[in-house]
Amino acid sequence: MLARLGGNIERERKARGLTQEKLAEAVDLHPRVVQKIEAGETNLKATTLFRIQAALGCPWVALATGVR
């Protein structure tokens, strides 16, 4: 599940032309943390997921299921 969520976050980030560094800056995380999230290597808090979703401006369904 983490790998799918991370992959969906990565896809949405790239669709918006953002680097991992820019997304990390927008959500106040270290770029390495964003890298681990996208790789499905770490759990993330709900608050972090909320900040990522807001920064990407995408619907929840896109992050959860990959469907736009």
C-alpha cells in the first residue's frame, strides 16, 4: 500500500512539473523524506499526507487509488 501511495504521489508531483526538492520545500520536509515516501520506504503521518495533497492540489482519490 505504501508503494502504491508513494507512486501516486510521485506521478502527481511530476504531472505538475515539481521536483522532489520543490515539493519538500512546499510541505516543510527534507527532500530525502519525500524520496522515501515516493519509494514506499516510510510511513507518513496523516498531517504530512494532508500537506502533500494540498501542495499538489489534487483530489484524494488520485493519491489513494491513482485514478484522476
